[in-house]
Amino acid sequence: KKDIPAVNFIIHEIHCRRNIEICPYCSDSIPKSEMKNHIESEHVQVTCKCRMKMESSLLKDHEVSSCPLRPVLCQFCDIQLAFNKLQEHELYCGARTEPCGRCGRNVLLRELKEHPQVCG
């Protein structure tokens, strides 16, 4: 999968056939001596805490960006909770009120950012 000078091509091809394999899962060129380790570390199926199955190489990205149980912070109280609980929590949490420092009215937390534009 690389450009090889024509002069070296036959020697290179012999070397590759003897020492390199193509991974059946990702089509990467892997030294034959490392193929077993590559498959075990990159392509073995694992189960996330959310019970979704995937290749081990994809687990870290899943846990950070798409796992429904990944930790996230509430925008109103900075409590850490699971992503799949965030919407329900923020509906409740954003409905709490705080008094405005300028007009004294009680303002919903979810409306605090826009309140200064209509304050007073």
C-alpha cells in the first residue's frame, strides 16, 4: 500500500509476502508476528457499561462521546450525572428560582441568562 521504486519492487514484494498480513477486520498492513496481538487489542468485542457491544478500539471514543451513561454536568447546578438522566434533571433543576440582584424578582434558573435583557 505504499509507493516502491520499481528497482526494489521484487525484493519488497517478497519481503511483504513473507512478513506482512492484511488484517481481515480493518485492512491495515500488520507484521505477521503482531497480528494476533493486533486482533486481540483492536478488534476483540467488549461490552460497555451501557451493555452495548463494540470493538475494543472503539470503546474509549464511545465512552466519551456517545455512551448514554457518560458523565455530564448539569448547566444549572454543576452536579455530575449520567447523560441519559440529564434532560429530566435539567427540566426540574432549571425550574428552580433565584432572586434577581437588580429587580428583586424571582427568575427561573433556565431564564437567568436572558433575564438581564428584560430586567426592570
